[in-house]
Amino acid sequence: MASVLLLRGVEGSSADRHPLDAEDEELLAPVLRELVGFATSAEQGAIALERDGEVVTAWSQEGALRMAQSLPPAYGELANAIRERHQE
């Protein structure tokens, strides 16, 4: 496993962890680059990316929703999971 997307940030439960393999990371790289303006600290992040047990980046709630909107169609299930957790 290359990394884990923490769907509720660092405070989420194990049900909020979405593993990403190397292929996922490659396919999602353009989406993640678009989120740079939504970056925040790990503690404040609504959603975060973890590698080797360390949070490498985190995004605001707005960033989480932008991620869900920007994901390729093959990641529809992940997009829905993000929306379920972050839409008000």
C-alpha cells in the first residue's frame, strides 16, 4: 500500500481510511495538485493523505469537496464517501 486517504482527517476512525496503491496515486496526482490552495495543517484538515504513518498533506472541508468533484469517474465510490462525510 502506497498511502492512505483519511476521509475525516486524522481524527477519523478505521472506517474513514481509504487505501491508495501506487497506480491510484499516479491517477490522482493531477487532482491532488489542484488542491494546493486548500492545504491546511494535519490537525485542522477535513481530509488528509498519509504515507508510512505520517500525514504528508491535509486539506480543508472545501478542499475535500473539491477533491470529490474532481475525481475521475472510476473513483465514484470514493467521491461519494467524501461527500457523505463533508457535505452539510
